[in-house]
Amino acid sequence: MKALFSERRALHGLLVFFLLTLVFHALVVVGMIPYALVWGGRLRDTSQMLRWEAGALTMTLLLLAVVAVQAGYVKIRVHPWVMTVAFSLLFLFFLVNTAGNLLAADKLENWLFAPLTLLLALLSLRVAVSRALPL
């Protein structure tokens, strides 16, 4: 895993992804992307969209902060164990998401989002294994 790409590249890949995700959700909120295209088309009205998008933006900002701390762009002290657990959980989340995308009836999820979430899982795993946890 460590030979495929460096921790730095993995962190930069995750940063770019989460920044683009932030922009995407902001465009949904301001109406430049129709909310009918997100959340599986299940949103009924603007107020429901705002609630879901607020959650998505909050989660994306939290994940962006975690990656920024690990990359050294945000200078706060966090125990290495916490960061390893956070990136391990991210790995598991993206791995389960990949399985869901592969099992989805929608071909876009099969062919576009499954490889994307698999890449995100591998990037998260790369960061998680960058520092061994003491037993």
C-alpha cells in the first residue's frame, strides 16, 4: 500500500475531493445545481433540501478539517491514535459505500461512483497505515 502512493499524495487527493464536494453542495444550496439531481431524487421541497445539504456541508467541512490537520495545514495537536481511527473509519465507510454502489441498479453508480469510492477508500487506508499504533 505504501509503495503505491505517498501519504502526502493520499492527503492531497482527499483534500481535493472534499473541496470539490464542498463546492458541489454549495452549488446545490444556491440553486445552480437542481436539488432533484441529488439525494436520489427523494427531496420534496426547498426546506428539506436545505436541511440535507446543511448536514452534507457540515460533514464535508468536518472531514476536510480532519484531512487538513493530518496534512499539517491546520496546526492543532491531535493524538495520532485519534487520526488513525478517523482514517480507518473513513476507509470502512468508503469501502461499504463502494459495495453499495456496485449493488445499485443505477449504472452511473456502478461505473462512476464505485471506482471513485474505491479510490477514496484506498486513499483513506493509505493515511490510516502511515503511522503504526502502539499496542
